[in-house]
Amino acid sequence: MSEAPLVGIIMGSTSDWPTMEHAARTLRDFGVAWEAEVVSAHRTPDKLVSYATEARGRGLKCIIAGAGGAAHLPGMTAAITDIPVLGVPVESKTLHGVDSLLSIVQMPAGIPTATFAIGKAGSVNAALFAISILANENPELAKKLADFRSRQSETVKAAELPALD
Ligand SMILES: Nc1c(C(=O)O)ncn1[C@@H]1O[C@H](COP(=O)(O)O)[C@@H](O)[C@H]1O
């Protein structure tokens, strides 16, 4: 039997998966149980309501929501559930994700929605942020996060710049 997911990854369209899979890969690398689904505030509003309403009861500790363009999904999810919602602006073709970023970040006071960088960096960081939320109550996960950070530092310190021609 597979473990019950602790982190839900939702996205407005299958076209967001090349961005959002980085969140899934990061969670998988840390051994955190996750699930991923397409849920759209615009195209499947009833599915959004049921997903967000049931999230806490199903044991999800936070939701990573990625969307592009008029990216209402993260904010609308946060409007329905009070578990943390981490928004990832997906890079759009016409406005390069600035539209997505501004749609997610400018929430009215009272409905907080965390907002990450546009694209892959935001997707990875949303997952690392979810891991740090879970690590508050899970010392084993906290140790994995600390080890990840020190490995990352060592890699950067050991990096060498190319010689000039
Ligand atoms: N921003 C939203 C929402 C929403 O916020 O509910 N639903 C779909 N979308 C976005 O529309 C873009 C284009 O979608 P298609 O590629 O399916 O046309 C995607 O980036 C998706 O996140």
C-alpha cells in the first residue's frame, strides 16, 4: 500500500507539468509522499472546491499550486482551505510569467498565498518550503534538509570557473 500523500501538487493544465514535475521530483528525492492533479479554478471550478475542501481531512499538510497567465488557482485554493498554499507562477508564452507572478502574489489581506519564483526555481523551492514545513514536526526530515543544504554549499565551494582562452 502506498503512503498517504502529505503534499498535494495541483496545476491549472497538463501544460504546466514540465514546470511542476520539478516539485514532484524534489519531494520524491526527500521521500515525502505527494500526489499531483490537474485542477483549474477556471475550467473545473467544482473540482477545485471539492479538492480544497477535502484537503485537510485527507491528511494533506500543504498544497503546491502552479498556474500560468491569469493564475487564480493558488489564491482560490487558499480562499477555500486554510492549510498552507504555495503558489508557483508558470512561465507564460506572451508575458513570460510576469502575469502569473502578479496574479498570485497580489492577494488581499486575509487570504495569504505564498508566492515563489517563476518557473523551475519556484517549483523546486515550493517543494523545499513544503519540506521545511513538514520538517518542523519531523526530525528525520529536518536532518535530510540540513544535509541537502550542506551538500549544496560544498558543491558551490568546490566549483571552479573556466580558464580564459
Ligand atoms: N491559470 C490557470 C487556471 C486557473 O488559475 O484556474 N487554469 C488554467 N490556467 C492556466 O492556463 C495556462 C494555459 O493552459 P493550456 O495550456 O491548457 O491552454 C496554464 O498555464 C494553466 O495553468
